Amino acid sequence: MNREIVYLSPTYPGSVHDKNICDSEELEFFKNVSVFVDLGYLGMCSDNAKIIIPYKHKKKQELTVEQKEFNKWVSSIRVKIEHVIASVKIFRKVKEKFRGRLYAREDTIMLVACALHNLKLCVKNVA
């Protein structure tokens, strides 16, 4: 995982769940990729993407050792993704409530923040 941001959807209000955004965007994957999601994405499917979702603990049924190890592996990858999101949110304008009045300015601000994150990765790799 190179931690580069390769896709950015339009911004949505904080009250909209990520799964609803994913459904409304109708994402299509044109090459075989692995998508690591959490339990909020149950039911997500794709022809080209391999959806990797952790096992859910059911009532009165313990997870097997293999399932726990799989969940641990998924979590270790997802935490890296969360670190990328945190790296973008170091910009104060991205993490706080946007009060701009111009249409779609929040999309531009998020795009610039993601581009700066990717640029930081390039500079780090060159040095």
C-alpha cells in the first residue's frame, strides 16, 4: 500500500453515511482491486473489486481463531487507511465546518488537501 489517494468523491454533509454515498455514487472498478470496508458496508458487491469485510460476531456464537486472525489482518490494513485520512485532515479547513458561500468550494478545498497529501508522499519518496 503506497498511501496515495486515487479517488475522491464529491463532498457530502457529515450526517450522510458512507454506505449511502457509495450507493449513490455507483462506483465501478475497471481493474481488479481489493476494497477494505467495515461492517457498515454489509451487502456491498462489485464485479471487478474484491470486497474484504471483517467477520461479524453473532449472538451466542464466538468467532473462530481463523476469523479473529482475519479480522486482525483487516484492521491492520484499515488503520493505515485511517492514517491517510488523518493526514488529509491536518489542514484545518478540511476538518472544521465549512462556512463558505460559493458553490462547490468545499470540493475544491478537499481536492487541494488530497493533492497536498500526495505531493508530500512524492517529496518523501524522492528525499
